[in-house]
Amino acid sequence: MPDKLLIFTDLHIESDGRSIIGLDPLARFEEGLTHALAHHEDAQALVLLGDLTHHGKRDQYARLQKALSSNRLPLYATLGNHDSAKNFVQTFPDQVDTDGFAQHAFDLGPLRVLILDTHDHQGAVQQHAGWLCERRLRWLDIQLALAGQRPLLVACHHPPFATGFDGMDAINLINGDALLMRLRDYPGPLHLLCGHIHRTISGHAGGVAFTTLKSPCHQMPMILGPGSSALSVDEPGAYGIALATNAGLVIHTEDFAIAGATQEDPLSG
Ligand SMILES: [Fe+2]
């Protein structure tokens, strides 16, 4: 059996009684997490890829913590533009390093996994955009050197590339070239996984293959070009499943809100 990772991004947990375009983010996350844990009992870890809350409030992190009480998997969480590092660490002190960054490095079978914190801790760039400071880039350099040539999955909230959604591209990882340059120069197989856009996208940028995942709650409408980053649409929520195989890495997305009962067609091979 391949080694397996469950990934949720852009949970946007709200305060009690509040919704986003009529959707309850907490209920959507709980539905997705229940589905993921029930269908993937062999998963080895759970990753939360930022925008854990909608406003970074203490009560929102407390609601997330309660929702995670059913999870027994090792948890690796990082931050997005909607998060507050100060309030996150109050609720999840074991999720930050000694510098206060929510970054992680761990093994998933043959795969090395690096999770980068692209939250703008210092207010270095415009609101909602991402930033990797020198300390985090130095951590990345060390982790890339330690990984040697092992297969690598690098995950972070803000994509370091444009996606065609102009409003979102204006608030992506502002110093994304610093990340892409490092990843492109890595001597082993590598894949980049991001959140932020609320849409499943794949491709390559700056010589680096990437995937972005949907939110379990609200999604980015398929309106390419000019448009606000605040646009949202009620489409089925999803989570990601990463499989580390002997041949490499496979990333699935599961639209849990429309997953039906499994049936067998006797005429199909
Ligand atoms: Fe988000």
C-alpha cells in the first residue's frame, strides 16, 4: 500500500452563527474530515494548508481545535492570509517552530514533505499577499540540502505563480521567484502543492510542477482575467489525498459533497 497524506486547505472557519455566501465553513470542514477519516483509515498524517480561519480570531481557532478532536493522525498545519499568527499559536502552540513559523518537515514513506509558512508575519507586503522572509528561505535551503535527491513534496498556502485569476494573482506569493528558483534547482523529483485559489489547478511554473486544491467550503468561480479576489461560488467542497508510491507521487482530489455510493457495473472491465 502506498503511503498516504490527507490535505485540507482554505477551511475559513467562521465564528458561531456566521456564514460565507450562505455556507457554514465549520460544518463543511467537519463533513469533509469525517469523510476523509472514514474512507482513508490508512492515512498517516493530516495537513492543513492555511486560511484555517476567516478572520484569525481566537474563537475561530477554538472551533477548529474542537472540530479536530476526532482526528488521531499527526497534524501539520500552516497559515494563510486570513490567519493570525498570534492567535493561532495560542491554540496550536505545537504547530510553530522556535522562530514562530508554522513550518514542518517529515517523511511519508519514500517521500520527504516540506510545509512552508507563506503568511506575511512582518506585514512586508500588501494585505492578503504572501511573503517568505530570509529566515524561512534559509530554513528551506537547509531542508532542501538535507533532502539530498529524495522525492519531495513542497506545500504552502500562497502559489508563487500566476493562475489567470487576476484578483488572486495580485495577492499570491510576492517573492515567489525566490521559491521557484530554489525548487527548480533541486536535483531530485519535486512537486509543489498550494492552496489560496480555492480551485483545482495543475501545471508547471518556472520549471516546477504544481497542483492547487479546492476548499472544503467556498470556491473561486471560473472567471479568468479581471475580477475581485473576494468572488466566491457554492460548488462542492473537496480535500486532497497524496499517495507516495515507489514510482513517485500521485495527488487526488475528492469532492466529498457529491461523492455517491459505490456501485459495480458488471459489464465494465
Ligand atoms: Fe482562502
